[in-house]
Amino acid sequence: MAEWRRLLTLASAGRERTDGRLVLTFRDMPSVGAELERLVAAERECCAFLGWHLIQTDEGWRLEITGDTDELQALSLAD
């Protein structure tokens, strides 16, 4: 979680939560894409019950995490 917090502090551009989905956006800065890919790969292994969709956009990066409301609420990234 410390690595996620560090990346969120450094490059976060927004956060939106709705029923069944958490969307985190990140600025396109050097190494942010590679770090997101590494962290998402690790999350897919430990939290396979959630959907992890990383998308590169013209503005930066968009991470869509899907799951039921309770699962997303328990996720520390949802704060």
C-alpha cells in the first residue's frame, strides 16, 4: 500500500467512485505508466476477485477497478 500511496501522491489526477466501480486517473509523468503496470499486475494476483483495467489516455492513465460495493469499500485505494 505504501507504493500505491506514493504514486497517488506523486501523480494522481482524480478519483471517482460509483456503485461497482472505482476510477483513478494519473498524470502522464516519467515512469508512472511502468509503475502502474507493475502494481496492477501484483493486484491482479492478490485481488483477482476485482477487475483491474489500466488504460492509457491522451491525458495520462486511467485505472478502472470493478467489483461489488463492499469489496471496493474495503480497498484502501477507495478512500
